[in-house]
Amino acid sequence: MKAYKKKRMKVDNTPYLPPDGVVYIMDSLNPERPIRAVVLKTRTKNKREIIESIACPVCGNPMKWDDKWEGFVCEKHGKRAIYEIVQPKS
Ligand SMILES: [Zn+2]
């Protein structure tokens, strides 16, 4: 599993806000296409913006970052949904 591998490699998975503030997320259980995320809350750490909360694209519930799943998790609209941040292509 991707999340497991990333954890073992000790990659910094902090969800930083990109400089342009545009964030795309993808349902990790149904990865069809990236969804433009609505960022609800950020905080600053070491002079970088970190995304603290994103609105669930299905039900609008404010989702918090979950270190275990390495994504934003919503459990409010039925089965659990995990949204990974889609890294911009470089
Ligand atoms: Zn939801």
C-alpha cells in the first residue's frame, strides 16, 4: 500500500499549501480524476503554510489531516473516504 511505503521511507507528508493556493485531491479508494479542493483552514509552521482542513467534495464536511492515512478523511457521508493530495506535476 502506498501509504505504508511512504511511512517507512520517512517522507515528510505534511500537507503544505502550494504557493498559488490551488490544491487538488483525489479519492484514494476511487482514483479517477483529481478534484479541486476547497481549503478551509491553514496554519503557518516554519514559514510555510500547512493545510489544516479541507471541505469534503461529497458532503462538505470539514476534513482534518490524518497522519495514519496520509490524507484527509471523511466519515460523514457513509463509508470512509480518504482524499490524498495530488502533487502538481513538475
Ligand atoms: Zn464527506
